Amino acid sequence: MIFEFLAAADLWTTVKDGIPVVLALVVIEGLLSVDNALAIAAMASHLDEKQRKTAMNIGYAGAYGFRIVALFTASLIMDNHWLMLAGSLYLVWLMCSHFAGQEGDEAEGAAKSAQHSFAKTIAMIAFLDLSLSFDNVVAAVAFARDSKTLVYIGVTLGIITLRLVAGYCIKLLERQPWLEHTAFLLVGFVGLLLGLELFWDQSIKQVFELGGLKLISEAGGHYHIAKAVKFAGIIGIILTHLAYEKNAAFKAVLRPIARLLLIPARIVSGLVSAVFWPLSAVAGAIRK
């Protein structure tokens, strides 16, 4: 629980040894918070100015509240592998459903959202906050599964970051809309990492080295992907997507690959949507 964090005997040593994880958490939690803030603003955009301001304030308050609850339940999530597996699948589904839906009719979606009443908009924002708060914990667990202290730090970073970026991120994403896609790529990446660690823990159970570097190591009876590998993956995704968006030649080379990847993305989106059909049913009921 949270008291384990407060009672840590040597917090500085823990943080120092986990600097790569902390840096990775700053990036991923920051982008998740940007997503949350942007989505709140988008959902409230059809309301008049007074209602929009109220809805956004309620949305941000809900985001903070759910994240604080998530902070207290992080230990429960870490100690239940089925919750972590569900979280892993959910994060991958979020990424796949985002990209699988890129070719949809956005105008039609915008027209439907404009019909939502103030009360329904608040309910939708609350559901969004709950979902992304769970993602917040799962992402932290994926990068620091072997340290509850670092998970608490990660979730806390998410709360602090959301507060800091709530106003700025909307302007940033208006100038650089491709960052939204980067965020979903990173969300899927951490979901895949968590799923791979769980699979390795249950089935492979072997240390994996490459060129003398331990890519997967064992500690306390559990197997973990090296923190440096996780951090390098984040940096690689950000730089690759930046080059894709800003360099026409690089984009021309990668575009056929991206289109091919949309095929499994659509398949995964459909399959995992079936697993999470209760959530989809709730979301559908809210939108009616």
C-alpha cells in the first residue's frame, strides 16, 4: 500500500538505482496525461463557453481524484496477475483501436458528439477519467513492476504532470497533432512490455542475454525486461515517429509498412473489444 512508499528505508537509493525507469515514467505518464487533458477538452468542445469551462473543471477534478484512488490501489493491481494481464490487453487494444479507426468518418463522429447533453458529456468524461487512471497505474507497473516504490512514484508523476500540462497540452497538440498518435504508440508499447513480462514469468522463466547485456533478468523469482531496454524503446518510438511526420522521404519508406500493420491492428482491436465487451456496453449506453 501507499504506506510502504512512505516507510521506504532509503528512498534516494531506490530512485537513484531506478533513474532509467523514472525518466521513462516521466515521458509515458506525461503523454498519458496529455491524452487525458486533450480528450476532456475535445469532449467538452461542443458545449457553450460556460458549460465547457464547468465540464473541463469537473473532468480535471475527476482525473486527479481517480488517479489518487489508483495510487492507493497500485499494490492490489501489482499483486494480481489477472488484473495486469487485463491491463496489458486493454492498453494494446487502445492503441490498435485508435489506429484502426483513423480511416473512419470523423465528421460523423463530431456530429454525434455535438448532440450530447451537458449531463451525458460529464458522464462520458468521468468514464474516460476512470479508464485513463487505470492506464496510468498499468503503465507505471509495466515500467517498474519489480518496485512498488517506483510504481507509486510513477502514478504520482501522472497526477503532478496532469496538473502542469492541463492548459498547455491543448495548444501543443493543436500545433503538433501527430503527438496524439505518438501517445497511443507508447500506450501500446507499455502494454506489450507488460504482457511479455507476464508471459516470460509464467512460461519461459529464463534469463536472456545479448552481447553480454541482460535484456531479461530475474529478481525475486520474477523476470523483468531491462529498464534500459524499456527507456530505449520509448526514445526510439518518439524519434522514429518524429522522423516519420517531419521527413517526407522517411515517411514514404515507412508508409507501406504502417498500412500493413493496420491489418493486425484491426484484428486485435476486434478481438480485444470482444474481451472487454462489458466496458464497450457501458460506453455505448452512456453515448445514447
